[in-house]
Amino acid sequence: MVRREIIKQARTLMLRSLDKVYPSGLMVKQLYQVMCAVDPGYDFDLMKKDVAYLMEKGYVVMVKIGGSGTLADVHKDSLAVVKLTCTGLEVIQSLRHDPALEI
């Protein structure tokens, strides 16, 4: 499979996982476990890139105690939560198209 397709699938899996718990979110650790269940080779470097893309597009936000989180919160011991935004919800429900995702 082409690397581009794998990236699309990973980002889509993240959004679908967050859609299942919307309007709540998933802790970084929980989201990472979901990703590893599908791809045991998935690591935090890839997760940072995927979360960065989704945050840049406005599809997800990071929340932590005391305010909003950043990409620095994407690590194994993080208590930050990744939440789907309304825009992300529109994408996952096919109301908005993003060619970089496989919806």
C-alpha cells in the first residue's frame, strides 16, 4: 500500500474513533492504543504528525487541565484529551470533503 494511503487511513481512524465518543474526547494514551491496535508499528512520532494535521485543519482540539493543549502534550504520560470539533464532525459525517482523508 502506498504511504499516502496509510496516512489517510490513520487520520480517518482517529476521526472515526473520536466520533464514537463525541462530544467527549479521548486521552492521548487511549487514542494511541486505538491506533496501535490497528497498526502495531504506529508510534508517537507518527501520532504527532497526524494530530498536528488534524489540529491545523481545525478538526480536533487538545484540551488539558487548566486550558488548551499543544502538540507538546502528545506523549505517553499525557493527561491531555483530544476532542473532535464541529468541523471535524462535518468531515467524518461526509458533510465537508477533505482530499487528505479517506472518508
